[in-house]
Amino acid sequence: MDYIKKDGSWIPKLGFGTFNLTGREAIGVLEFALDVGYRHFDTAQMYQNEDVIGKVIGAANVPRDRLFITTKVWGTNLNENRFLPSVEQSLKQLKQDYVDLLLIHWPNKNIPLNESLDQLVRAQDKGYCKLIGVSNFTVDLLEKVEARGVDIACNQFEYHPFLNQDKLLAKTRSMGCFATAYAPLAKGQIVDIEILKNIALKHKVKPAQVALRWLVQQKDVVAIPKSSQLYRIKQNFDVFNFHLTEEEMVQISDLQSRNKRFIDPEFAPTWD
Ligand SMILES: NC(=O)c1ccc[n+]([C@@H]2O[C@H](COP(=O)([O-])OP(=O)(O)OC[C@H]3O[C@@H](n4cnc5c(N)ncnc54)[C@H](OP(=O)(O)O)[C@@H]3O)[C@@H](O)[C@H]2O)c1
């Protein structure tokens, strides 16, 4: 495993995405992921699985300081009245005193950004989280975070071989943040791409591993693939035993001209 060091935290560059994993299925999957060696778990209030994650990590024989847990505050909880109580509820569900990283999941145009940012800082001051950050923030919004003087550690956004995020990545890095790539496998669509298949053959791995390697080999980039299939959970974790050449990195980057986006950050979910 490779790590990013940020303000005293060590962030595993490969984490486990948990969107759409709930109930009994989630328990087995999360226990298996822990056994495989995943220590970084990405959840959110919106995923409705914080309780399951709390149960599994609570029962696991892994010291808390070896885990890295991220959760995200949903758009309806971003105002002054609801922000901190919602984080307290998340911590209760997760059975934790703190999370390692707390993110604003999605900007809500109906709530002033500075109000949400101030609450995020308050959550950190109260010890509810070690690091703070944002998700689905564009360059414009990151500039607003800077203007408010809030010291975030992370921007989480969609990033995979079919989507060029050079500008957003450059802005994220310039603020001293790391980037967490969500939908890193392009929702599973990377498996049938000839270039990825050829590179995978050379390294005796699978196309999904090549896509993940391409991400984690980039400076300050973390990837959080999700799978509910045990063999893929194992496969996705095994991306630190091979190295892509410069030429291979460029070949994969060329796929970004497809400009395929699964989630549009400009699309505002209907709040309330
Ligand atoms: N901040 C945000 O707004 C936001 C938005 C989206 C996602 N996320 C986070 O990012 C995580 C990952 O994103 P995602 O779940 O949307 O997409 P993803 O990880 O790119 O893709 C998941 C899909 O790929 C399949 N898959 C997994 N491993 C595979 C492999 N080795 N070979 C072939 N197919 C494979 C999975 O199917 P199986 O389950 O059948 O293996 C699933 O259908 C989420 O779980 C969530 O934690 C955050």
C-alpha cells in the first residue's frame, strides 16, 4: 500500500467505496474487504450504511489508528442548524468518536457556502474529524473555499481513464489537497477497452487493475473502487505490485478524450 501524508494523517491511496452497499450484503463484503487489507473506507450520510460500517469496524481486530474512515454531510444538512447534529448522528451510527475525513458531499445552492464551510471547521474544532474537505466542487467553488480561508485537505470528484480532470486536479493540488477519485472504474466500464487489455496482459493483471494503478501512480491521487464481488475486491486491492511505464501512463491518459462523465457536479440534486 502507498500512502499520502497530510497534517499528521496517513491516507491509504486505495480505499473501499461503499455506495449502494447496505444491510446483510454489506456486512459480508466489508468483513472480506478488511480481511483482504483495505483500511480506508468511504461512506456518506446519503449511503445509509454508516451503521453497518460501524458494526463491522467495531468488531474487527484492527487498531483504530490503522483505519481511515471518510463520511460526507448530505446537502440537506449543510445549514447551521443541521450540520453538527447530523455529524453527531453519523458518529453515533459509525460508533466512532471521530472520522478521519469529513466532507461536504455536494454543494447546495440554497444554503450559503460560507455557512456550510464554517460548520465544517466547527466540526473539526470539536474533534469530530481529523481532516476536512469537499466533494463535487468545481474550480470556481474551490476558489470560494480559498477566499473563505478554510484549510481543506481533500476534494473528492469523479476521475477515471475516460475523464480528463487536469484543471481540477491542478487546482486541488495547488491548495495542498489530495484528490480522491470516485467512480475510478468508470462504473465498471473500463473492462472492455483494448488498450487497457493489452497493458494488463503485459503486466499479468486485469484491465480494472491497470485503471486503478494509473490513478494511484499519480501524485496526490487516491482511488476508492467499489465492488460487491469477493474476487474483484481482492483484485482491486492488488495494484501495488506492478508499475506502469511513462508510455503506458500516456496511452491511458489518451483515453480521456472520450470525455465520459457519469455524474455531473453542475447537476444540483433536488434538496428536501
Ligand atoms: N462523492 C460522491 O458524490 C461520489 C459519487 C459516486 C461515488 N462515490 C464513491 O466512490 C465509490 C466508487 O464509485 P462507484 O461505486 O460509483 O463506481 P466504480 O467503483 O467506478 O465502479 C463500481 C462498479 O464496477 C464494478 N467493478 C468493481 N470492480 C470491478 C472489477 N475489478 N472489474 C470489473 N468491474 C468491477 C462493480 O460491480 P460489482 O459490485 O458487481 O463488482 C460496480 O458495478 C462509491 O462506492 C462511493 O464510495 C462518491
